[in-house]
Amino acid sequence: MTAEPETTAVPALDDLLADSPTNWGKWGDDDEVGALNYLGPEQVLAAVGLVRQGKVFTLQRLIGDPKGDPVWPGRSPAERTQILDESTWDSDDAPQYPGGLHYADDKINAFLQGSTQYDGLGHVWYGGKLWNGYDARTTVGGMDKASVEPIAQRGVVGRGVLLDMARFRGKPTLDKGETFTHEDLLACAEQQGVEIRKRDVLIIRTNFLQLFFDQGDAFYDGFNEPGLVYSPELVRWFQDMEIPNLVTDTIANEVTTDPNNGVALVLHNALMRNLGVTLTEIADLEALAADSAEDGQYEGLYVAAPLKVHKASGSPVNPVVLK
Ligand code: UVW
């Protein structure tokens, strides 16, 4: 008799996160920005004081990069179409303006989460409930609740701390499926000589998307990004530290498939859906990381405001760090 191979059932998020903390109701029944409530005038003013050198870093990846745009499997890169240019006026039908004005126009057809982006807190869910307990049916035809719009309206400003996990692990990029914990973030911060404080915006560098440019289509074989991995202790740490926003240079901010239980995107749920931590993805941290390694300043003023798109589950952003 041949023994059946042992299969381990993948738990439902409802079961895996049954005892995980939530912040539902903490900022009222109508809240749509969650842990961003931790960033008030006190945090803004303290962060402004970190601008000591006049250095400015923009964290958005180029949309329509001639080398390609890394996107979540199933999404497609943005397509930019030229609508008007000088050739338009080769035609007798071209619009004529008094004084002889000519101009260029273009448009893009893009996934709102197909570039550097903020997720609205309602972007992912399980068990029929979104952030703050909103019914998942409120997503039908557009996000009536916890879209990116309220995040875009308020903006995000605070102390940003860069945690260069690739450099900390002594590698050019983290590997497919490589994980790290909040303890690793603390060790990385210590090695960098910076403190992670309550209410910090965490900015984590893996440089994993370099492999998208190096490997071409093979990048998507067995797609499994590196990143933070779920544990009850990690969720408790985020909760205790009142982390408002997690920014990474990967497509989805965490290890894609949790090696401990086989569940996909556990932290999108444990941190974003349950605690209201805002997620920012596909950031380009290369210039900031190179500069921080040189000057030793891993903290700065973080400023971001995603595009205001009505009912959207996410939208593009070009975050800025000033040192
Ligand atoms: C998913 O969660 C599917 O995508 P994102 O990377 O936009 O969060």
C-alpha cells in the first residue's frame, strides 16, 4: 500500500486571525483612515525638525518606464497614449486657436495600483468585513467605505525611518520568499544607529524589484516576494508602536505566501484591515538608501498624498522624504 502524501490544510484568515487585535471603532464608526489618526500636529512638527540638510528624495517609480513597470500578477502596466502632438496640425481638421496655439495631450490607461501607490484601507478583506467592520458589499461598483479618497484628502506627514534590510543582510537584493520580523527591523535600526519611535512611518528596502529588471519575464515564475511575515508578536508590536503607515519597495509589502501557514497576504489583513495601518507599495528607495548609507541619516520628514480618486481602492503617489 502506498502512503497518501500528507497535506496540510491552509487555514482561513478568519481562523488564523481569530484572536488578532483590531482598532475597529477606535476612531469612531465612520473612520476611514485608521492608524493615520496617530499622525497629528505634534508628529508633523517633530518630523519637520529632521530636515537638516535640505536634501529631497522622491520615492515614486517611473510610470511607463522603458525598462518595464513591475505590477502584481494579473495587473498590466500603464499604457500612455499620445492624443495630440505637432503632427495633429498636419491635418486640415486640426483644431484652430486664435493666435496659432498648438499643444500636446496624452492619457493613460492604468491600474490605480499598478505603480507606486497607497492602498485604501478597504482594499483587502476576509469574512465579509472591511476595515472598521464595514460590509464587504460596500465595495461593489466602487468603494463606498475606506477607499483611498479620505487618505488622499488628509495626506500623510510624519517621521519616516528607512530600514535597509537588503544592506543589513549584506545582499544586493533580498531573495524570493525571504522573510523578516519586527525583531529584524529593530536589529537593522540598531545597526544603522537610528531608533524606531512610536508613530513612525516605516520605510523598508529590499531592492527585490531589481530582479524584475534583471530577470525579465522569469521574475514572475513562482512569484513570492520577500518581506515581513505574520506572527501574533509582530502584529502586537505594530499595535503597541502605533505604526501609521508601512512603505516598502515591493509590490505587496509582505512575503506573498506565508511560509508558516500557506496563506496569501496575511499582513494586508492583520495590519491594514484589522489595525488600520496604511500600506504604500512599489516605492523606489534606491537614491534614499544610497544617500543614507553615506551620511548615516536614516530618519527624515515623510510627506505623501495619493491622488484623489473617488471610490478608488488605491491610487498613485509620489512620496517625498526630506532630510
Ligand atoms: C493586492 O493586495 C492584491 O495588491 P496590492 O499589492 O495592491 O496591495
